[in-house]
Amino acid sequence: MQGLALGQAATVTFEADVRPILKAHCFHCHGEDGSAKGGLDVRLRSLLLKGGQHGPVIAPGQAEKSLLFQKVRDGEMPKEQAKLSTAQIETLRQWIEQGAKTVRPEPDSPDEWITEEERRYWAFQPIQNPPVPGGAANPVDAFLLRKLNANALGFSPPAGKRALIRRATFDLTGLPPTPAEIAAFLADETPRAYDRLIDRLLASPRYGERWGRHWLDVAGYADSEGHTERDAERGWAWRYRDYVVRAFNDDLPWDRFIREQLAGDEMVRPPYADLAPDQVDKLTATGFLRMAPDGTGSGANNAEAKNQVMAETLKIVSTSLMGMTVGCAQCHDHRYDPILQSDYYKLRAVFEPALDPANWRTPQGRQISLFTAADREQCAAIESEAKKLDAERQAKVEFFIERTLEWKLRQAPEALREPLRAAYNTPAAKRTAEQKALLDRHPSVRQISPGSLYLYDREFNDEIAKLNAERKKVDAGNAADKAEALKKIDGQIRYFRDSLTKALLDTMAKKAADLRATKPEEPFIRALTERADKAPVTQVFFRGNHDQPKAAVKPADLSVVALRNNPIPEDDAARPSTGRRLALARRLTDGTHPLTARVLVNRFWLHHFDRGLVDTPGDFGKLGEPPSHPELLDWLASDFMKHGWRLKRLHRLIMTSQAYRQASRRLAKIDEIDPDNRLLGRMNVRRLEAETLRDSILFVSGQWNPRMFGKPVPVMEDEVGQYIIGVSTNDSANRPTGKTVSVGAEAFRRSLYVQVRRSRVLSFFDAFDAPAMEPNCTKRPTSIVAPQALMLMNNDFVLAQSRAMAGRFQRLAKGHLDAQLGLAWESALGQAPDAGERAQARAFVKKQVAVFEAQKEKQPGLAALANFCQALLSSNAFIYVD
Amino acid sequence: MSIEDSQFLSSRRHFLARNAMGIGGVALAWLLHEQGLLAKPVKPELAGRSHTLLPKRPPGPARARAMISFFMQGGPSQMDLCDPKPMLDRWADKDIPVKIKYDDAAGASARVMPSHWKFKRHGQSGMDFSELLPGFGEIADELCLIRSMHTGVNNHGQSIHALNSGRTVAGRPSLGSWLTYGLGSENQNLPAYLVLRDPGSLPVEGTWNWSAGWLPGLYQGTVVRAREPRILNLEAPANLRGGGQRNYLDFLGALNRKHIRARPGELDLEARIASFELAARMQTSASGAMDISNESAATKNLYGIDEAATREFGTRCLIARRLVERGVRFVHVLSGNQSWDHHHGIKNSLPKACQKIDRPIAGLVKDLKRLGLLDSTVVHWGGEMGRLPVVQNERNAGRDHNTYGFSMWLAGGGFRAGHIHGATDEWGHHAVRDVVHHYDYHATLLRLFGLDSNGLVFKRSGREQSLTDGQPARVVEEILA
């Protein structure tokens, strides 16, 4: 593809051609971190001339005599399995042959050197505001057309109105248009019809749900902590999700949106109590920085896990806002991009006051309570009552231990009873060897403990059974002392009944638990905050090892894009916090940062056209793809900033373009010249994402529950280990109990509200490529595999929804099969069936009615219509958008 | 292990949807890439990765290509089945003079309990089995019996996780998931990893027994249920079986053909049509693999399918063979909940448990041998623990848990036949010679599949994780043929 070819100069130079190869493959052993195998450092031409223990490794003008060339040519170097390509070896040869030239004098030290050539990389240049070419009213079209025309291509004809409303509705709301909406759009023949459609869709609350989901992918939104197998649930992450949805619906300017997410806490003065709604919002926004997997809240509160929270948070921040794989510089200078290892730690220093390993707070310890004083009082009162119940239960436990001990002692030889009792009552550490041996021979005495009491109930129950049998016998007889004997037995039965522990202790425990459950639930925000008192020193970790800290660094943006005067303070005296994150957020959104706006508009573009102008939206570096339309990217970025960082405006601009409105049909000429459609001479056909597919099925089936916001819908494992919606009733050994807990209409809420437990991705989503958040997802793959087909053919969810859909259209058009078929068809596919299709549909339903009648199905008509609906829902016309 | 590379994604997904099994140009390109023959930069993982069940070549030489594991949940009593202890007879009913690690408190006793059953040596190897397992006696010369297994955690759950997923915690990938992740499957029309559950109940730890943990869901075990539909999503709903679903597929095909006529050249659409055809083939394959009606009477007799006591288990054994024949990688045959957990009444309950499985498993091993499949198929028999030499519950004696020394056996796939490895102490409590920890077993098993327990890793949360994960796993060379 065209892209930005930097072009290789006629002269091969060290900076432009040779150093990138050596940096990627050789620096690690020959130069970096004081490692110079064979005494050789290859980071400068001068050092190559100086050479190592075998003398100089280059002889300018004589490649064949240069050790460097010999070693790579013969495959002896690099030592790893991956060798240099023929082209790379040839570059080295040419360079030496041409005299091993540099562009300019080299620095004295090879450390922390960013070359001019690296600085000139397109993504680090200031965002331009290029002049809009002529030839089209919409600037988007103008830029695209220029390149299309240069390749003897142009736009495709416009898409039909039905295709267009379906495309726009899915794009902005993630749902299909209803037949009524389609009819209204078709009927509106005014020139403003399409603009009105876009306005309506942008005003829909569904817009925020749809576009919020895109951002949550990049933010790595999850309702669980990840990292460990336990993958503990995150109770309050959903507030951040809701904040994001609202921000999109309110068209919150993105500069503010970013600042709130990176530093909302620094805009609110602590202590964080009695908060106003906008303060709650700002603190909630910092949930963005609390999305990374966090093992310290999931059973791994150790140094490695803490370090990992920081590493994953930096990955999320840098891939989402900077389009840079900064994480690659955690252990060494980035191999391909001019990101120094120290840059990684400077960026880390921005976040370290809030994620300070030396003063770590677990996720629980970081939450901000929204409780009022009155709430607290009420809780304290309940708790003190509950404590009384605890004490009563504890007294009972002690009584039972005594009882059980007596019982077990009675079974021991009489002479051993007192020694056993003494041994048992002696704390384990103080027992004599003799006592220990004695208890070893009587393990059932030794093991009596509050936790094991229930195990002894079996013996008491056996005694009770025996006594009951005896009682029956006595009662049936006519002994003279019968009454006396019965009384005695009853006394014994009572004694053993009183010794039974489990039922009573469980009841007592439940009573306390039930009482505690009456406390009002304490609401929290999952936020990122700093502790005012401590600003840690950030150090570079040798080769990324957190237990090998080296030189201290100060907070800063990446060197290659940093301003001359570093705007990030060590400690902003005007605030209780350090002010580091707020300063970084301001820098990123100051309108001159070369990365932020480019990365954002590229991402927005991606969701409209299925591909970004830069097709690696999380990596604008050298390993990423170059932009297909660099001027358009820059123009969009600068226009976006100029007009207040407002996304809804950008949607309008893009969606009213001719490019967006053109047909998607492949044309031979485009396929020949531009097979990947990078020039956008037609629209791309797109598959619905996992969530959109599920939402659309619910929407057309009529089961959809439109409730917005709040706690996530729970996910559980079914008997075969599939993840489905529901509340798990498995027992403590994870065996199904067969009980069910209804979640009611919650089951039919939008996918956005389904719990994102990293270890339990809903099986339906998993099949259709929903990401596992580890830690985030900058671009979703779309696979086409048979399990997806099987899901659509046989899965319970699809079957149930098909039936619901059939019922819906049976009710809507009672007794009119033709109308039912037509409505179902149009609701799902956005097209009305033509005469041939109607006939086919009728014939199919008739055939299936016969099948179901033969099987004595109770409602063969409904079953057949359901199967027809299922065919619609599994058809390409439903799953793909033109 | 990664064979993912975005440059192949588009062509690969079309290829996969149509016929994931063949090795075409695309697959060849991955193999080349996998071997690192080109110095391509390793791209940071930004885009979501996709995974497949295409067969993958293991890095090392492989002896085994499939495995059938019989999981006897609860803990078979080694001193009553395959690890005779004359010492127990000498000390019958006396207090044991050594320290015992009990699990259950209330029923604990120090009284020694000898075995109720007689032992005999079998085959040329002279391997001991008690009279409860005559069938195992007949296949003794095929077996590699390990008497020195050790997990060291005395609970069912933790020990199950240790043996089935490498460590004692829940939520990790199971052995079958690792094998399918590492090797893919040789039959794209069947799930790679199948679980033949007991019709009565699930073992302790339920669905975690076949969990893919943090590996992609694709590598999770697929359960064959005791009722219809036997495999969820892989069988038509009851009312569409027979011609009903065919009609649906034909109608869907017509819809899709009309749709694609207006969108010529759109490869994704074609691929999705093909994926439905592949799905239909998978359904046929799955039901074909489960259908034993065409097996001969002699075969059914071999597996005990002609007898009430062994019919159900024998049928699952035969299905296991049919799956392995068809290239399925891993078949897990599960016992019911705690069916070998003989805390009390062992005298009556152990013979019943043995009777159910003895003849069918022996039949399977003989059948695999006859078909020439045993060389490449590992058969495993064992539970998550063994039992103690002393009485538990005086009134109705059984034996308590013992994870410090217990037995299991392996056959085929490169394990040393007719061999006894390791020993417990004279009481049968602790493994004392040539101890095999669960992780040693795993490292050894992976070796036979051409995999390396340190090399087969999955990167997650910034760390490379493996089945044995940091434990000092050793390949037990002595048990390899």
C-alpha cells in the first residue's frame, strides 16, 4: 500500500539504515545495560571501528573483510534462532562498501540517543492542518477522492436508503432499525432526511451504550480483578462504565473526558466525603486507571502483582491515548521506536504516587465511600446487635466442645480419661511428648475443634436412633417399671439431642448473618487517588526487574514528543496531590501533542469504516501500519481539536460524507487496483460484534429490556461449563445443585450490562470474538468458525429468542401468516421480502409445520415460525451490515 | 507456541471456515513462521489473538498422540487393590505405631485395618492386583503402575486440581486443555477434548474438571451428557432432529445464496456459508462417533456391555475408543461424585466400585492393543488420592484420605509396560521410594506428547504460565519405554 514511504536514500547511512537493524537484533548483547559480549558495543559507528576483543568489526569500504558482515552473512550472529533477512544483510554490506557513513557527527555517548531520523518519524511530527483539496463539499471526501483519483478510481454509487439506515443505525446505536423507522426514512424525501436520521440516532441513549462499549474495550473494562485464578469480582467497576456511557451521550468534550479519566481526583479537594454529583463523576472517571487486572485484590498481594498493576495500567494508557507500545520499553529501550527505557519509568513516575508499591492499597482499600453519617450510625447499631448474637453462638460452641469431649472420653479406657482431658486442654505447643503420643493414639479426641464439631453429630444421631428403637421396645412391653424406664430413655435422648451441633450453630450463624444483611448497602466508587503525604521516588528497573531498582527519574512525557520545558511537576504546591497526572492530562490535550488527537480520530474512523486510517489503532510506531491517508488523519485531528474535541460533530462530518454513504458492493476495478479497499472506493461489509449480535437478537425478538445503568447482570456456569446468564447455585465443591434463581428480565438487558468477569466470558460472546481483557483490546478480530454456526443452529439462547420472536409477530399480526413473515423479515434484515422470497418463506413454514405435526408438537405453527425466525437470525443478511 | 500472525488472519479465517483440517498453503506458511525461520519483528500483542484447533506439530519427538484418562474420583484404596501390605495383617487391630495424617476428625482411629481381599501376581511382570480387579490382572503386562504418587494436600478439591490442572487451586486449565492448546486436534469435525461424564453425578469440583481456566474457551472440554442433547450446541434441538434441521439449513442456504449473489466476491460471506456446512458435518460426525450399534457382539462383550453391572461404563469405554480412533486428542472418563471415597463400609462398597470398571477398562486396553492404537494412546487410571492403613469409623469401617502415597497406572503411548515404579512405606501411608509428584507426572506425560512442560506456556497478565508453573517438575525417565 502507498502509505508514507520514507524512501531509502541513495547513500546507506548508519542512522537511517544500519542502526535500526543493530538496535533490533544486536544491542541487547552488544551495548545495552553495560553488556558488551566479546568486548563489543555496536551502538555507534565509532564503537564498531573500535571493535571488541577481535579488533575492529568494520573495515570501511571492505565488507568482505569486516567481521560484522562475515558474522551475519554466515548466520553466526545474531545467536538467537531468528536471523537477519537477506535484505538486512545486504544493507549492512552496502553500508560498509560505501565507506560506513554517518549523516552527521555522532554523540560521544551511545546512551539515551534518539537520532534525528527517529525524531522525524511521521507520528511524532506536529499535527498539521493541511489545506482541503478541491473537488468535494465534504473535506473527508476531498481527501479520499484525491487519492482515489490518483489511482484511477472514484467513489461507488450511493447505497440504497434501506442499506443506509441499517448501516447508520447499527453504527450509532448497535441495534437494527425498526420497520417503522425504515418506513419513516423512506417516506421522508426532503434533502434533510438523512441529516435528521443522524440527529435522531445521536440523540438516542443507545448511542452512548454503543460507543461507550468501544471505549471500554480500549480501557479494558472488567467486573473482576483477574491476575489470579480466583479472579475476584469487582463490586463497583460498573460506575465507571455508566460514567462512560453518560459521557458519550452528553457529548462530553474529549479533552475534558481524558483529563477526568486521568486526573479527576486531582480536580476534587480531599477529603472525599459529602461529594457533589460532579465531584462523584470526576472521581468515578478515574476508574479508567483502575481497570487493569489487579492481583492484589484477588489473592496475590505481592510485589510482582503490584508491579504488574502499574505495567498494565501504563499499557492501557499508552495504547489508548498515545498509540504507542510503551510497555516494550519496560526492560530495555524500545527495539523499534525511539522510546527509551528511562521514558517508560518517567511515565511510570506520573502514576506512581497513586500506585505506589511502597504504600500499596488493595482494591478494597482504594474505594471511596458514598455513605452518609446517618447510614453509618444505622450500620453501627445493627452491628452491635449482631455481635451479641455472635457471642451467644460462641458460648454454645464452647458448650458443645465440652460435650463432645465428654462423649469421646467415655469411649476411652477409664484410666486414660483424665490424662486425655488434661492433654486436650493443654495448648498444643505446651503438650509434653507423652501427651502428644497419647493424643496421637486418640485422634478423634485430638481433633475436636469448633470447625470439626459437625463431624461428631453422626455418632450422636446413631445414639439417638438406638435409644428410639429401645424406647419403642420398652413402650410395647408391659414391664412394671415401664414409665420409669421410658422417662430414663427420654432423658438420654434429650441429652444427645442437646449435643447435636450443626443445625443449631447454623441457625445461630444465619440469624446473625440475616441481621447484618439488613444494613443498608454501602455504595463505593472504584477510584484512583493519591496519598497527600507521600510522593515516592521512581527508579529505572534493571532489565525490568522490580527488585533491581537503579537510577531515579522524574515524571515526564516520552522524550521524543516532550516539550522543552517539562510541564509535569514533581509536586504541585497548589494541590494536596502531586499534580503529575493532571499535568500529563493537560499536556496530552493541549492541542499540540502529536499523538493524542491522531490516535482518537483514528479510533473513531475505525468504528465507522471497519479499518482505521492507521490500521493498528494501538500502535502508531514503526511496527504498526503507516497511515493510508496521512493528510486526512491530520486534518481530522486538527478539526476535531479546533471544534472543541466534540465527537458527535465528528460523527456528523464523517457520516454525511459521500464515502460513508456509498454502496459496499465489490467492483472488479477496485478489487484489481485496491483489493484491501484501503482507498475506500466502496464501503466495507462488516460483521456484527458479539454484543451487537446478541443485542440485535433480543431487540427483534421483543424480549429486550432497555433498562440502562447499574450493577452488572450476573454470569454463571451451566452444568457443562458454558458461561450463561444467571446466578450460580453450585455447591462449595462446584457441583450443580439443580436449584435455579431467576434473574427475570435482567437476562434480557443489553450486553454492555452483562458482567465482564475475565475468567468467565459469556460463551456466546466468546464464540463471536469478544475480547478477554488482559488488560485491554485495541482492535477486535473477527473469526468465522463452525462453533459460531453451531451456536446459531442449536444454542438454547438462540432457540428461545427465535421462539419469542415468533410469538411476537404472531401477536402483532394475528392470523395473517404472510404479514407475520414479512414483519419478521423486515425487522431482522431491514428489507421487505420480495414476492419470490415470500413464497419461499411460506413454503418453508408449511414444510416445517408438517414436520412438527408429525412429531405431535403442541403448537406446530409457532414452532415452524420460530424456526423461520431462527433462519433469519442466523443468516448473513442479519449478521453482516452492508 | 504462537502461530498467530495478523498477516494470515484474513486468508486463514476463510480457510478455517471451509475445512480446518487439511494442511494447505496457509497452514504451511504458519509452520514456517512458527519455526522462526524469518527474522520478523515480534509484534506486541495489541489486536486480540485468535486460536484454532488445527493440528500443531510438537517441538519434540512424540510417542503419544491421544489420551484416555479414567478419573476415579474419591481415591481408590491402594492397599486393597494394587499395593499389598503384609504388615497390616501382622498388626491387625493393634494401634499403629507410626504417626498418621488424618483428614476426618470424628471417625479417626489408630487401629490398623488389613485388607479384606486376597492379592495375586499377574502376567510376566508379576504385578499385584487384588481379587477385586481380575480384569486389570489380565492386562498387567501392558501397565506401568506407579505406587509412589504424592500430591500432599489431603482434600479432594485441592488434590483434584493438583492432578488435573497442575496446582492445588481452582480456575486453572486442565490437562486436556493444555494438550489441545499445544497440539490441536487431528479431527476438525469433532471436539478435540471430550468429557464422558457419569450419568449419575459430577465429581467433586464439578465443571472445573474440564475447565480451560485462563486458556481460551476453545480449549475447554466438551461434555457428553447423559441425556439429550448429549452434546450441547452439537446436536439439533429435539424437535428438529431428523429432517427438520435439514430443512432449516436448506432454507438458510437459499437465503444466503441470494444474499451473496448481490455481493459477489465477498469472501467472508462465502466462508460463513461454508462454516454452516462444516457445522452440519460436525454434528453427523459427533453422533456417528457416539453410535455403537454397529460394533460386533464380541466387542461389546469385551467391554462388558452385555452385562447390567458394566453396561453403562463399558459403553463409555467403547465410545472413548471410537473417539480416539477418530483423532480426538483427549477423552476424560469421569466417575460419579465421590464414588471411590470409601470412608465407611469399604467392605461392601469397594467391590461394587471395582466391578463397574474392571472389565470395561481391561477390555478397552485389550481392544486398543488389538487395533494397534495402544502404542500412540496413553490410558490412565487413578484417583486424586489413596487411603489410610487404619480404620475410620469403628462402627462401619472405612479408610480416610491419603495423598502422601497412592497408586495409579498408565498404559500405552510410550509408558514402560509391565513395570512397577516407586513404593510406599510398609504401612502404605507415605511414598518413600522414587516419589512421583503430580508435576513430575505432568512433565513426563507432556514429554511423551513431544511437549516440554517449561516450553508449553501461555502468556497472561505479563507472565508466562504453564501446567507445572514453577514447580520443580522432573521427567520420570524410569517409567518411559
